[in-house]
Amino acid sequence: MEIVKTSDLVYEYIRRDEEGNVEGITTAVDKVNLDIRQGEFIAILGHNGSGKSTLAKHINAILSPTEGTVWVDGMDTSQEDKVWDIRQTAGMVFQNPDNQIIGQVVEEDVGFGPENMGIPTKEIWERVEESLRAVGMYEFRKYSPNKLSGGQKQRVSIAGVLAMHPKCIVLDEPTAMLDPSGRREVIRAVRGLNQVEGVTVILITHYMEEIIHADRVFVMDRGRIAMEGTPRQIFSQVERLKELRLDVPQVTLLAYELKKRGVELPDGILTEEELADALSVYC
Amino acid sequence: MSIIVDHVNYIYGEDTPLAVAALKDVCLQFPDGQFVGIIGHTGSGKSTLVQHLNGLLKATSGHIYFNGEDIYDRDYDRKKLRSKVGLVFQYPEHQLFEVDVFSDVCFGPKNLGLDRREAELRAYEALRKVGLEEELFYQSPFDLSGGQKRRVAIAGVLAMKPDVLILDEPTAGLDPKGRDEILSQIKRLQTETGMTILLVSHSMEDVAEYVDRIIVMNKGSVMYDDGPREVFRHYKELEEVGLAAPQVTYILHRLKEKGMDVDVSATTVGEAAETVLRALGRR
């Protein structure tokens, strides 16, 4: 069954001037149809202003559609009495870890969600432990969050969502503010959730190399889905991606440049290993 | 000339039990007109260092000389220093506040005490330098896209006519095209006006592509200070301190292991393509 489904989803922002008069309408999401199955790893790419974040906020019922419908695990997100169930089913992680951590101690922060849900104390501690272990932060459970690095804080944010036992996690540029090792830590944790825990992952990012392991990639442009496919299918279209203000991983770009200059290589090379293997016939 | 950092130490919370040494005996020189990249993991002291250069933070010990003058001298004009050494913070668009783009950029020069005409002239020039289209000049800065807002914020600092421009992660959260646009405009500023540029970044690929020299910070000290090729030759040591080399560096090392005669010091896709083609005997 689909965990997330949208049907002709439209969302319009109404711009108002200082007196509150309507100045214009911006269609941020324009007739989007999505079917995301339980357990999939989905990546969403798109330039700034393409509608990615607006789309993501619908999955968490932060925004409600102007037209069309969004179902999360069969629940219609426009039904207000379902909002809390929807937010427990689809958790969300944002860009800045500092805005998402509220506890004074890591384990308290992670326990906040389940506590709010009215889970019995004993089970809260079990959930805190398993969530922190899943993101590799268990040994930091007694730390103060402000002593952690960006990547560690972001993993605590993810554990906080995980402790609510969601079926789906939406991550909106979780690595934008992190250094290279922080980015690696977070992406590794996210892949672990997907592969080991079977959580559906929807990852929004501007770093192309983070999505090579996704099952499917959606590329957004002007509120619509402009491209859809596996990472290999998407990254085979270097020119099209550049038109959409995007890029490909450096390894894919290098392979593309070599190919353009007469070296025989397959399309859409995604990893260093693939390129090294493909070139090794020439060694 | 330009900036000399001489045995600078900085301790956060000195004389408290929470004292942390953020800079340890840092010695650096920034000659005029260089494009310098500063990299380091979160908490390595990069931002603390750059905030010393325009006098926002005062060293616990040591000296900083700007054009030969000690900025800690009692009669040194630090207000003037801040107009000469412009600092663009992370997410500078959060600091936009005026009713339209043009007034926002005028704010800095007006504050310097310039008359309206001169301030407007400078604002106009600065907005042109960052490549913002003229039809956006009288729009509210809040209606612009992420990349456009960031360019307005950079223009606000440029309008002060600084000799040195420091940018703290100017591309965080921008789409790939937005990253390239901002960085190539900054590069053009450096080549056309001879301005010194200091770029704090978490993107090794960007640093490799644009800068002449890289300073690597680790635990408050300078770990490496050299050209990009030389610095990224230490990719294993960089990984140990939470950094990495550009992806092409790793690919070239793999190819070398497989017996291909490539120059592993290449750090950009263009350079890597050249060395691979040469090794394949295609040039």
C-alpha cells in the first residue's frame, strides 16, 4: 500500500501587501501526483523555489492543499481530526538542527515526542534507547546537545522523530549546514533507517551525491514533477539537469566529460568504483 | 601588507569554569588580492578567526595588523576597519529588513555618513556587481528567491567598498546553479577589482574550484596553509579531522591504484579529465 499518495495536489500562496490586499497568487505546487510505497527511499531534487519544501510540508500536514488531496497511510491530510495521527506517521526533520532540539540532555530531547504522545514511561526509555542506537548516538545520551557537532545534533533530531515510531520520515535539506563528515554521518544514519528499520525516507537535498542510493528520484521545477526515475536514469541526463539549475555528482560529471571527448563509458555512472572499473579496461 | 595575524589566541568565557580555547597561536598573512578558502569541521575555529579580522572579536592575546597598523591600538579607528573588512555572515538574507532591495543596500553607505547621492551610487554599483537584474531593485527583498536575497545581502556589504570581503558559507542552502553563480561572481570581483576574498566553506568541491590558497583549521589551530593541490594531497589527514577531498581526488587515487598513470593532485573535474585523457593517450 502507498504510504504517501497525492492526487492533483495544488498549493497556492497568496501574496498580500502591507494593508492585507491580495497582490497576486503564486502556485508553488501545481498538479502533483505521487505514489510512494512503504519502505521506499525517495529523493526530491529541485532548484530554490521549485516547490520541494512546499510539497514536503503537505506530507506532514503543516500545509493543507488548495486543490487535490494528500493521503498519508490512507488518511486525508485535510481532515483536521487526523493531524496528530498523520504527524506521528510521517515525521519531519528540518535544515537547522539548532531549531529542533529543545531538551537539556540528549535523551530527554529524544523522549519529548513519545512523552507528548502519552506513552508509558518505561516504553519511552526503550524507544529513546533504540532510536539513539539506530542513529549511532547512544553513547552521547547524557550529553548536553550544545556540546555536539552539527552532524551529531542532526542525528539527535532524527532520533527524536524516530522515537515516535513513524512509518515515514521527511528530511528537508538535513545536511545543508553540515561539514563533510557531518553530512556523511547523517546520510549513513538515514540509509540505515531505511534499510534496517524499513522506514520510508523522503529526502530533499541540494547535494547530488547524497541520493545515489535512492530507489526513485523526483526532480521538481515550477511546482511540477519535471523528471522521475532511478538515480542512474536521472543522472544520465546531465544537460537536462543543468537546465533545471541542478548538477550531477562529480564522478558522473567526470565520466560525462570523458565520454564527450571520445572515451567509451556507460551513461549515468554513479560511484567512484563504477568509474574506476569502467576505466580499468584501458589500464 | 593587508592583514597579518600574529600569534593570536582567543578564549571563550575566559576566567569562567567553561573557558574554551577557540584559537591557539594562530599566525597568518593575507596579502592583497588573494582568493583564500578557509575550511574546517564545525567548531574548528573558522568563524571565530574571521570575526577577529574585522574586530568583532578581540584576541585574548596576540596582534592583528591591517595595512601595517595594529587594530588593537587605543586610537585605531575600528569603525573604519569594519567598512574596509566586510563580513558577510551565514544566511545573510536573514538580516535584510528594508522595504525594497535598493534601500537595503543603501543602508550601509548611509551609515558611513555618506550623502544620499553617493550612497545611492554605491548601492547601484554594488547591485550590478552581484549581477542582480535592475527590475528587482524596487521589489521587497522578501519576495526574492534564496539566491537573489543572498546576492542583495552581499551587495549590502560591497556598497561599503571594502578592501577585503569575508564570506561565511555564502552558498549554504542554495541549489547547484545558485552556488556556481554566486561563486563565479565573487571570483570575478576578485580578478576585476583586486579585492582580497576570504571564503569560509564546507564544500571541498567549491573550494577546489575557486580559491588560490586553502587554510585548514583544526581545534583552533592552523593545520595546513597551502595551494589546493598541496592541501588535498593530505586527504587522509583531512578525513581524520572531519573534512574530505573533492570526489575527483578519490577517483584519481583509485585509478592510480589500478595502474593508470594519472596525476592524483588534480582537484577539479576539468583537471581530472585532462589527466585521465593524457593517461589514456588521447591527447
